[in-house]
Amino acid sequence: MTPRMTVLASVSLATFLVTSLAATQFRSQPLPPSNRLARDEALRQSVTQLEDQNRALTARIQGLQAGVKAGEDESARRSSAFQQVKAQLDDEKLIAGLTALHGAGLTILLHDGSDPNDPGDRSLGWTIHYQDLQDIVNVLWASGAEAIAVNGQRIVPNTAFHYAGVNILVNNASRLSGPYTVMAIGDPSSLSGGIGNPDQLAELKSRSRIYRLDFSWLRSPRLSLPAFDTT
């Protein structure tokens, strides 16, 4: 190494040592009281601001939660009211026969009996009359039937039966002819008990014995009744 380079290296080393010592002394010097107070005040203000922001955020969250709960309560009230209206509408549709129905019940079979060919017997007791169907339907309603159909025609509370020539007119639209099948959905035991009651349908049962009318019934585990035909 040349003398010039040695001198430069010595100067650089001395400068580095002086600078390092000065920095060390500066870091080790305590802050003047005025600086500590300023720093403490800045920290206090920061903490105060954070606390204010936290309180504001908490209040906003509580407000949002209250709004959500109010919305949920209102939704629940509307849902409850909707369910009540829907249940009432479903009941009315069921009563009006506008809903197809499935369930256990009773099946009743009716067919004309044997013509006695007796000129003196003009009662036509061997045939099924519309009054017979009307009486059977009334007994079924009284026995707890939920829905009734005759030859696939849904019967509703205001259904009327009439003669239409040799046929029977139902719901003022459908012409029915024998044999007749009456299906009723409800408790099979109650329906069977109502039809089998000796005090009910006595005239029809008497004609069944005299003219050999087919009048029978059986419990059915599952029946399917169509909705009332509004066309």
C-alpha cells in the first residue's frame, strides 16, 4: 500500500469512529422534558381518537343490528300473516272442492236391480234414483266425509241431483248413468258406520233386498278424488 493510500484509510477510519461515537452518544441522551410531554400528548390524543372511533363504530353496529332485528321481526309478522291467509284459502278451496284430494275412505257401489216385470208395480224401485245418490251423499257428509265424488264428479256442498231423461244430472252439467261409484275420503270406520247404520238409508236397503239392487260398500286404504270441474 502506498503512503497516500495509508493516509486516506486512516482518515476514513477516524471519521467513521467519530461519527459512530457521536450517534451512540445522541441515542443514549434522554429526551428533553419538552419532547417527552409532546410525545405523551400525541399518544393521548391518538388513544382518545381511537376510543371515539371505537364508540362511533360500536354505535353504528348496534344500530345496524337493531335494524336487522326489526326487519326480521317484520318479516316474521308478514310470514305469519301470509301463512294464516294461505291456510284459510286452502280450507276454503277444500270446502269448495277446488283441490284434488287423496286419502283413505269408503267406496260405495250402486247398480240397478232386477226388473220384476210386474205391470202393477210402477214404483221403479229396482232402479237407482237421484234421491238415492243424494241421500248417500248426505249420510257421508254427516259421517265426517272430507270429500266426495260420484262417478268421478266431485261433489260440493251446493251440488244438486236431478233427472235428465234416463240419466242423473249432477252439478247441473254432468250426466251420470249407472252403475254408480261413490267415493268418500274420511275416516273409513266412521263412514262405514254411517252407511251401515240401520236407521240410515232404510228405504234404499229395503229395495236392495226386494229388487236385488247392488248396494255395497268397502273400506279403501287410498282413494284419489279429482278437483271440482269448473268448466
